[in-house]
Amino acid sequence: MTKIKIFLTCIGFSIFTSFSLFAQTPLEDAQAYLKANSLKFGLNGDDISDIEVSASHVSSASGIKHIYYTQKFKGVSVYGTYSSQHYNSKGEFIHINNAFIPNLERGITNKIPAPQLSSIEAIEKVASALSLSIKSPLQIISNIGNEEQKAVISDGGISLENIPVKLIYFPRANSLFTTNSKETKSPYVIDLAWEMYIYEANQNNYWYLIVDAFSGNILYKNNLVVSCGFDEANHAHNDHPQLNEESSETSRAFNVNVAGSSMMVGGYRVYPMPIESPGHGARSLINNPDNALASPFGWHDTNGAAGPEFTITRGNNTHAYEDGNNPGFSPDGFAPLVFDFPINTTYMVGVDESEPAIITNLFYWTNIVHDVTYQYGFTEAAGNFQVNNYGRGGLGNDDCRAEAQDGSGTCNANFGTPPDGSRPTMQMYICGTRDGDIDNGVILHEYAHGISNRLTGGPSNVNCLNNAEQMGEGWSDWYAIVMTIEPGDMGPDRRPIGTWLFGQPPTGAGIRAFPYSTSLAIDPRTYNAIKTAPIPHGVGSVWCAMLWEVTWELINTYGYDANFYTGTGGNNRALRLITEAMKLQPCSPGFVDGRDAILLADRNIYNGANQCAIWRAFAKRGLGLSATQGSSNSVTDGTEAFDVPVACQAAPPTMVCFDHTGAMQTWVVPAGITSITIDAYGAAGATAPNSTNGCGGNPDRGGLGGYAKGTLTVTPGETLNIFVGGAGQNSGAGAFNGGGAPCSDPNTCSGGGGASDVRQGGSALANRRIVAGGGAGAEYSCGGQGGGAGGGLTGSNGLGGDCSALGNDGKGGTQAAGGNGGAEIVDLQVLPGGSGSLGQEEIQVFLHFQGTRELEEEDIMAVEQEVLMVTEEEVHHILVELHRLAQHQDLEQGMEIFVFRMLLHH
């Protein structure tokens, strides 16, 4: 049996601090830490005297307390100063993300926060700039603070929802600032402005806007609707080709885990978890799929009492409905809440649109992702999507609007995420004859945009994923593929995304530049790939490739668990770590920020048990210990690295052994390894069954295999192909990897052994980097005594027997061919054994020596040289010396040890 053993010792990492919570309010906690560390951050007393806590909660998945806050000046929040502090379950400080502006007051242009434009006048300016026609008078519905500093304004016919407005300070870079300036003392110019949200009636734009409080000019705008443009591998926006390909529905059986509901909910005929699409499996009727913890009163409740408020596809977590040619339609399951409808997977507009069936599938999956991610910390207090939060914290009235067969676009999908307390909207589109409402990977991808936007920077701040190096598309792809892992899947498998929507088979290319895989041969992307990747989708997919590596490192350690709710497998751990990490990372994170947050989550959830696994995963993709991020607003200033912390490096030397299996074997170079030393041993030639010759002399034995040693430069993650030669045979075909066939009489002469070699960059003969030749076979007679040894540039011949005139010695192999077998001259009917072949192509050999036993270290030191540095004469002397050494070793006949020893250099 082939065995590969790599021993890595990893020591967990800990952060020790003397700062702890003392049962204070989140505001007091935040201010106390800032005051104790003001010099570290360059902050004065005024900078930290006025702050606003936007959200705070204790994570159900980790026990970590998260506090999110911003800097204020005279009661007005300062844009971009989104900061957070994090404390473990013992109340000990573990992390801070600080974005406060030192000497804040120096940059303020209007030190008295009195706007020239009212909030309504500012909205009117915006409406004009966006070409929106105000259809009804704008009125203040409610306000907090003097002069409407925080208010809600009526929609005016330009927004689907009322318009929240808030007075803020908006920092801009000060072009006159220099570090040596004595007159200008702030790197920022900080102006008074109005912040507002306008959700356009077409639902394609949910604007977050910052408007100058004096001129009415738009200083900043961000569309909260993330439009994923599922239309080509690199996501060109606003280009929607129509596809008319069809794919038949398969019929595979899956064991769907049902977490256990609190009451009878009903049944849904859907493509259930983990089926990704109709191309991956068949529909089935799933009964009571709701989770008692996440949805304690079922999927159709809103009032927190027994019994559903709705019998249509609407409830506490989501409202799924058609939004195309039959807007607002939701299928009805009536009193039994059974949603079992026929489906035609080939969409035909106006003929067979299968609205009840596809809306049921959309309702099921948006509830599934709500319930599953609830287990990993996306709860009410963390900003999830629910009408009724059941007294568990956070702001309610923000269930997900899931719009099926939306008529505002094609071959696309989007998700708009406003702050906690406002309803998000998912829009699913048709693409030719394909309906995105049954491509569950796309549904998961879209919903996950809401998760990453609500968790990064806190639930009240949804503007933290607008920077160039942000990873939003990566998290969305990752949730899509991790929640559709099937039993039996392996990390190197190809995992494309979006195949159903675009008329591809499950094995199709998908919509990314590469399908996801832990094999670098399938997905070769590393950190440097973001420098030329499209923003945001190409950049995000590189992040997903890294998260996929983390996931499979954990699955390979803990196994896969099909129970997504309470399972303990590596996939469950990955969901817990990566979801929690989004709460820990800063606003506008880059790749290094995201990596460090996952490591921090592991130290506080699993006591650092997975530190080395996480480091290996990231290092494999170029985000190792020495990688630098640069600015998260740039994708070109980072540097990749493939190293891991010393504690995660294998203690050298590490040995990996490969025994003969009769087939090619592979070995993936671990993270942090750039050079290996190889010891290769060829296989021995066979010894004929009649092992004592007729003259009463010494037994005839096959020659031992050759020995070669060399150092090879490698890249972490690359795959080497290993060929371990087979022992010479007495009958049948020649041994594996070039061993010569036995002669016509297997009792009297035998075949040669196979060569052993390592191949890099492929499995062809031309890819060999080091070769140890096989030994020649022996013959039984009074003739030649034994087979020649394999190995060196020219193998040695077998020694002559007592009656050598009656037979030919076995011949030594060369780098081009194995040696001829020995043959008996007296009996002309016995044909000689065949020659082993190493192939005729030129090969690169690092070190080759002939040897008939495993040499001791002092023996190797006496003769070890690079082949290219020795002359033919010197080679001859080396071979003679090794042959002499071998005569003093009592060798066991039939020895079959064929091993590569790989010494890993760090």
C-alpha cells in the first residue's frame, strides 16, 4: 500500500491584552478603550469625546462582542470613520478596526453644523440631477434633532420608499496638505452634507447619496443594488445575450437533512439543498424544512404566535412573488401549506412559465439560506432579514422581497441591501429559455450579497464594500458552492457557477474565468491575478478561490457533514469561521484584512486549532505570511507570497515515501516548499527460480536497481508525477516503467526491473527530472552468474560464473535502455531475456549513481557529485567504487523496496 506521510507541527497563536470590559454600555466600552490607547492612534481628547454606536451584539456563533461606531463632531457623524471593537466571550479585548481622523476639528470647514439647504431642498437638487420627476410634495414624516438633522421625508413619487436623510460631515482629500506644511494642518477638507437613500421606482437603482449642504452638488453616490451581470465569464455589465439551449432534468437521489421544525409548516416541491439546479438533480417534495431556531414559528408567520399569517409564499423571512407580466402573484398552498406544482424547465413566455413552481423554489431557497446562515451568526442582532425579530435584537420589518421572472432585465440577477430595518430586494431574471429562479447557485449568490453587506462594518452601514479590492462577489460565489457541496465531492473537482442559467451542462465552463477547484491545474489563480482581473467580479472570484482552499483544508481534516445546521464537519467549520470573520474585518477590507479576520475568528472559536490549515490554504494562493495588501482601494499595489509562519512549517527534514504500486502516483508540493531533495531507487532484476547453477557455484541473482539523488526546484501547489519501478518478473510482461521481459524459459533466466523517476510539468518521458534505472535479470546455468545493476550513465555487467564459457553475463543498463538479460549458450533453444527500456528521449538528470544497496551517509559523501560536473572516466571510477562497496553487504534476495525520499527545504 502506498503511504504518504507529511508531519506538520502547528502552534496556535494567542493575543494577550490587559484591557477588558467592565459591564459597561457599548458606548462606554468603546470610549474607554480609545482613551486608554489614544496615543497609539494619534487621537486627542476631542477626537474621542463624541462618538456614535451604530450597532452592537454578541455573536451567537462565537460569543464575541462586536461594537460598531463612528466619530462625531458636535453631534454630527463623520462619514468614513466607521470603526469597530471586538471582545471575546471573557470580555477581553481581541481586535480594533480604527478609522478615526486625528485632530478632526482642524479639517472641519463648517464648525457650526448649520446647513444652507434644508433636507427637502437637498432632495429636490438630487431629483433634478438624476432626472427624477417629483410627483407629490415632499414632506417631513418624522425627524430627530434640531433643524431636521435626522429625518424621514415622504417618497415624493421618486422613491419606492420614504426617504431617510441625515446631516453628516464628509471628508475629502486636502490637495494642499503636505507633511511639512505649517499652515495646513489636516490632510482632509471636511464639509457639511446631507446623507440620503432613494430607491427608484424601476428598482434597478437604490441610491445612497451624499449631497453638499450648501451647493446641493452630489459629492458621492453608490448604488446599493449589486447587479451581477451573469452574462459572460468576466462579467461585462449591461450586456444580456439570449440563450435557447436546453438541458434535460436528471433524476439523482439526495439525502436532504431536515433540521426539525417547531410546528407543521407544509411541503414544497423544489430542487432541494444541496441540488444546484435542474441540471444537477430532480425535484422532490420536502416537508417541514424550516429550522426551529431560526424560524421558531415557521416560514409563513409574522406575529410570533402559532399559526400562519399567510398561505402564499410569504412569511417572516421572505415574500416571493412574480414581477414580470403578472406582477405580485404568489402561489397559494392553502390550509395544508402544500406547494406542489408542475414545472416545465423550458421557459416559454406567455405559454408555459411555470410561475407557481419556480416561485415555490425561490421561496424555499431564500428561507433555507436564512435558516442555515442563522446557525453561523447571521441573526436578528447581526442584521438579518426578518419582519419580526422576536425580541432578539436588531431592527425588524426588513424581510427579503424575492422577485421571480423580473421583467426589468434578462440573463442577470441583483440584490439591493439597505441598512438594517429596511427591506432588501432580490430580482431574478429569465435568460432565453432558462429561468434563474431554479438556478439555486444564482439565488444563493444574490442572497449572500445581503449577508456580506450587512456583516461588514455592522448592520447599519452598508457602504463598506465599494473599494477596488473588496471581495463581495467572492463571498457570494463561495456561499453558492459551499451550500451545494454533495456527498462524494472532492476539492480538485471542477465547480463552475451559473451553468443552468446559461444553458450549459453541469460540467460547463460557467460564468467565471476558471471553474473553482483546489487543483492549480484547473484554477491557477493566485493573489497577483487581481491586478488584471475585472472589478469587482474577477477580483471577487480570486477571493472565492482562496476561501474554497480554506474550506477543503478543513473538510480534509474534519470530513464533510451533510447536516448544515448542527453538523461538525469541515464545511460547517468553514461556514462558521468565514461568516464570523466578516464581522471582524474593517470597513473597505482587502484580501489581507479578510485573511486575518478568518484567522482571528479561528483563534476565538476553535482556540486556534485550524491556524496552520488556514495559512496553508491562503499561502497556496499567494496570500501567505509575507504577502502585503497595500491600499484596499487599489488592486495593483499588493505583493503575493507563499510562505507560512514558522510554527506551521514542517520540521526539516520531512520525508515522503512512495512504494511501488504499478501505476503513476502524484504528490502536491505543500505551501512554503520551494525545493526538494529526491532519493530514487530503481527496481531489482528478477532471480530465476533455479537459483543455484549446475556447476555448483554461487547463486545467480538479478542485479539491484540504480540509485539517484538530486535537488529539484518546485512551486507550492504544483503536482509532481511519481513512477516507482516494478521488480523484475519471471513470467509475463516486463515490470512497470521499463522493466525487460523474461526469457522464453522462466526457470533459467529472468526479466529486468523497472526504472524509478520523477516527472515535472507532465507525465511524458520528456518531463522526467531524475531517473534511477532498473537492475538486469539473471540467468540459471553454468554461464553468466547474475544480472547487471541499473542506474548510472552506464550500468555494470553481471559477474562471470564458474563456467562462464557456457553463458553470457547479464548486461548493465544505460540511460537509454535497460541491460540485456543473461543467456545460456549450451541450450540454443533458450532465448535471452529482453532489454529494459528507459525510452529514447533526452532527459535531465540531476545526480545518478550506480549502487546495489542503500548507501550510508559517509559512502554518499565520498562520491556525490552532479553528473554534469564529472567526466566519463570519473563516472567509471565512481561506479567501480560503488560496486566494490556493494560486495561487502549481505543482500536479501527478492528485495522490493522502491522508495523516493523527498527532503523538504524551507
